[in-house]
Amino acid sequence: MRHITAALVLFSMPAAASDIRASELSLGGVASGVTEASVLELLGEPVERIETGEGTELRYPGLAVTVGWLDQAAPGVERRVFALRADGNSACTPSGLCPGMDEARTTELYGATEALVTDTATLFEYQPEAIHCWLQVEVQGGTIVSLAVACQS
């Protein structure tokens, strides 16, 4: 239960607008908003599927992709990616930011942003203008431990 609460906190925090491009809201080649079928075509069948109550989490080594209906479920409407979380060093952003890298690489690629310090980690968030999705970088001890892309409707 503690992991679910932590995930909800991480994915519900607002992000400030920054200079990051919307194309950077992709991890391991999967972009927010693409269809579940596109994810399966790109990555194959997941190692595990977990029903979260809000969607289905497709788990791959080092990458979790959450898909669901962005609007109400209806016949012919495909589920789409609304959240991504990467903790494997091959699930990177298009610019090459990956878990396992030094936190300084974040600033080199995306610029400085205000850090949010929690009991267990430091979080950096980058949100493109006029988009309700953002990139979140979680750092522990100077090392990037995870990346996440989350969207708010």
C-alpha cells in the first residue's frame, strides 16, 4: 500500500512550465498518449499486467507503461498511455537521460528547475508549455533512480 501511495503522490504533483520539448515526454521509445497496440508492437508482450483501478500497468524490464481510457470507455476506442515510469538504464528520454546517470546530466539536458526534496529522494519536474504532462526525475544520492512521465486531465 505504501508503494501505491508514493506513486499517487509522485504522479499528482503539479509541475512548473519549462523549456523542455513535448517530444521529451517519452521513455524507452514509448510516448504518452500512444495506443496500447502501439506499445505492444514496439515492446512486445509485457512480463506482467497489473490492473490498477485506473488502468492497466504493462510491466517490462526497467519500464512500466500505464494504459487506460483517457475518456470514457466506448466500443472502438483504444486505451492509451497516460503514465510511464522507468528505473532501468535502457529506458531513456529521447535526449538520452537515463536512470543510473548523475543528476547533473538532468540540468545539462533540460536546464535548472526547482527541486522538491522528500524524505527519500529529490524530484525535478519539467513541463512543456500548454501541455498537461510532465517529466519527473527522481534522484537519490546524486544519481537518477527513476524517470516518470505523468499527465493530468
